[in-house]
Amino acid sequence: MSIEALTVAPADLLAEATRLKNDGYRFVTMTSVELDQTNMEILYHFDKDLVLKNLRVAVEKGGKLPSLSGLLFGAFLVENEIRDQYALTFDGLVLDYQGKLYAETAQTASSSPFCKYHVKAEPDAKPGNQPGTQPGNQPGTQPGTQPGTQPGTQEGK
Amino acid sequence: MARTVIPFGPQHPVLPEPIHLSLVLEDERVVEALPTLGYVHRGLEMLAVKRDYNQMIQIVERVCGICSMIHSLCYCQGIEEMMGIQAPRRARMLRVVWSELHRLHSHLLWLGLFADSFGFESLFMQLWKIRERIMDLNEATTGNRVIVSVNVVGGVRADLDESQVRWIKDTLVEVEASIRSLQSTIMNDSTVCKRTKGIGVLTRQAAYDLGAAGPMLRGSGVAQDMRQLKYAGFDELNFEPVVETAGDCWARSTVRFRESLQSIDLVRQALDKLEPGDLAVKAKGKPEGEVITRVEQPRGECLYYLKGNGTNNLERVRIRTPTFANIPPLAAILPGLDFADVPVVVLSIDPCISCTER
């Protein structure tokens, strides 16, 4: 089961969003989905008369997409959130928190806290019961405290 | 004229939860407002990869206490859709009952806080006194006042017997009378009108373009409510969205007031349609694929994107809460306001920061 979504190239994103806006669609939100070690996709959700229209845009981790915030101001918050959590950047963001929407210190590409492939997991460790093996249990590795200051905690899966 | 930056929050008498606004003022007029978040961010979406899909029900209920039942309803609906099952009719009607009781106590809570924001303390106390009756109903029927934890994948875990149904109906008669007795104060009192009418106006077009949700959208004249999607038991109930057109704080307040009465009506309708039946169907297999599911929370449209891979753990849980959608419109309407109106306008979006940050 998959959602219906129109696949759009990053270069065509603004034109497609403009077309939807002109057709009377309301911007709902965006969803970032991690696919594998190197690839992500961003889903853009629009609504008109209670029917959702979704756009699917592929992007590499640490990559860049055009920002919708100049066209749809409501997009600025979710674009900043994705920057914080997944280290994607957005060109033309009208209100750019520089990776500090939630965190006091900017996130970097190597410390994207919501990417599971950057979270260290011990094969034999039971999640939540092994202090030091989960980012949340280790001072300095929580999102926003000291990103990127714990070598070894942000490596492969 | 020299500009002054005034910090508003994160701790402020009108804010139930922490959010910070940097207000740039010229004299006492706001010319710019920059929101800052991050005080209650918990990374709950990330827990999806560490907890199994049944444990996630307890997690999503804690995205926001005030609308916990509706969060878990949205989540369970999504999992059910992925697994190709549907909750039994009785369970769907019970979901309506508890979700509308949640909306009712949330709106009463907000109306009280709103009254408090412009110094009307006796109105605040009256509204919260009424709200306690709803909290009693929640506690007696589910075991908890706020986080009622009734939803499971495939249905609900609690039921109502005949005496409880009668008690809820009797209580709602008194609650409705109490709410109606405050109608003229909330809508017509000169103190209330002076602090709310014409203040913080969000036009219909701006509300739509900025992606506003819930009473913020409907207070600006857009008749959109996710209950029109007929989820849970709403397909069998008479329902029309409550709409006001002024787009100001008064309109948003009036939408919530009228929705409180509407929720009482919906609970009655759902209780009248309760028939004997199962509370849940068994879920077999593991969630696989991706779904988007939407419900109407007290603060507006809530969207869940769920992606499963056939294991116990979901790959992605994305939650777009209504306050998250209403912050850009708030940032857009604050410039031009008098500083003294800022607390009232901020509260008029019914900010839920726990929801926003997750």
C-alpha cells in the first residue's frame, strides 16, 4: 500500500507548487522520509476540498531543495524543522533558523539526529536499558545539546 | 523611530506552555514577530523506530495531553488502514463519544484561559468549573481524566454500560445549560468585545494561503473540518462545520464556544446510535506500506503519515499538529498590533506547544 503521489524533480518543484496554489490548493505540510544510507524523499501535502494531493521529491542526504516559503509562507516552519532533524537545506528560505529551530546549537550534516543511519546501535543491546548506547542516554548526543561532539556516536547503523 | 525588542515568553502569565516570541516594537506597535521553539521538544517521532507499533499508541497519546484521545485515534486509524481492518461500529461510535468529550473539555479549558488573558477571572473560573464535569466523565468511564488511553489497533479497550450512558446524558444536560448561561457574556459582554473584536484579524484568503487549521481557519470563514471526512462514526452523524467570518479573536472564540455545544450534540447522537457489538477486531500481521490519515483535533486538522515495513517497528511516523500549522499565520498577524493585544492574540490560536514540537 502506497499513497498516491506525483513524483516531481527538485527543479520542477516550485512550478508544480505554484500550479497547485493557483488551482486553489492549501499547503498542509511536508514529510521527510529516510530511504537508505544516502537517499531521502520529501513528500509535500496539499489539500483542496478535503482531498489531499501529494508530491514526492527525491533528494540525497545533506542535499538541497528549493524552499517553498517564498511562495507559501507556511512552509518556513516545517522546512526549518527538516533542516534541524535531517540536515537538508532549503534554498531561498524566507525565515532561516540556520539549523537552530529547536536546538541552541546548529545541527550539521553529520549529526542529523532523526536519521537512523546516523544513530549508533549495539547489536546485543536492548533499546532503552543500556545507558550509553542510545543517543538519548548519553550526555552530549541528544539532539540539540552538543551535536557532533561525540565521535563514534554518529556513525553507521 | 527607534525599535525595541521585547521578549514575550517562554514563561508568560498567558502561556500554558513555553514558546518565545521576539517582538520588535516601534513605540508600542509590533512591527515584527519572530517565534522561537525548542523548549519542550521530545523527539517523539523518532521513538517510532524504537518502539513497536502497539507501544506507539502510548507515545502518540503523549504528544499532547489535552487531545491525547484524538492523537491515538488518528494513529490507530492509520494502522488499521495499513492492516486492512476496520474497527467495529460500536467502537467507532465510542471513539466519537470520547473524542468529542475531549474537544469539549479542551474548548472549555481554552475559553477559560482566554478569559483569563484579558483579566476576566470570574469567567475563567466558571468555565473551568463546568469543565470539571467532563473530566469526571472521562475519569469514571476510562479511569483517567486526561490521557484516557481507550484506543487500540482494531477498536477500543473500554465500554459504556447503560447506567453510564444515562449518566453522561444527564450530565450533558446540566453542562449544556451551564455553557449556554455564559453565552451572552462570552459573545456580547462589552469587556470581552473590546479586547477581542477587530483584534488580530486573519482574512479568509490569508488563512487559506498560510495553511491555517481548525478554529483559526473556520473563524476566517473557511468551512473546513476534518470530521467532514466521516472518520470513526461521523459517517452516521449530522455534522456541519461551525464557521464565523470576522477572522478576529472574537470570531475564533465564538467558533470554539459554538463547537462546545456542537460536541455535546455529537456525543448525544453517538450515544443514541450505540448498539451492542464487539469493541475490537483482532489485528493480524504487521503494518506494511504507507498511509496518510487525518482527524480534527480541538485545535484543527491533524495529519499522520505512517510508513511500515512489515516488522513490529514503523519506519516513519510523521505528525503534523494544528498548532504547528497555526504558527505561521500567528507570525503574520502580529505585526501592526498594539503590544497590549499580543497576549490575547497569541492565546487566540489556542497554542499547544507540546503538540507543535512533539
